[in-house]
Amino acid sequence: MPEEDPTLQFELNEEAIGLMLKSVSFYLERWPGGPDPGEQEGLIKLKSLFAAALLEYNFNRSGGELT
């Protein structure tokens, strides 16, 4: 049975989620390239993850109502 990479779980508030999204977006826009294209793919996934988390936070804060 292969070993899985260790994982961590975080609890973030709206401000922290927003800051993480801004940080990842900033670095992705200025990504200098490199020998591992998987780094850019990972940044794209992180950006999507934080954007989705921010949308979910705002949806839940609104009581789940679409406006």
C-alpha cells in the first residue's frame, strides 16, 4: 500500500481566505516559470480552491439565498 502525502487542515476566516486568494493570484500572474510546470498547475488549483471557498463563505453568510 503506497504512503499518502501528509496533509494539514486549516480553519480560515473570510479575511484570510481573501488574502490567500490575492497572494496566489499575484504569484501566478508573475510566475517566472521553471523546470517543473506542475508548480503552475498547483497554483491554478489553489487559486480555484480559494475562490470557491470565498464564494461558499459569502453564500453561507447570506443564509444560502441567491440574490
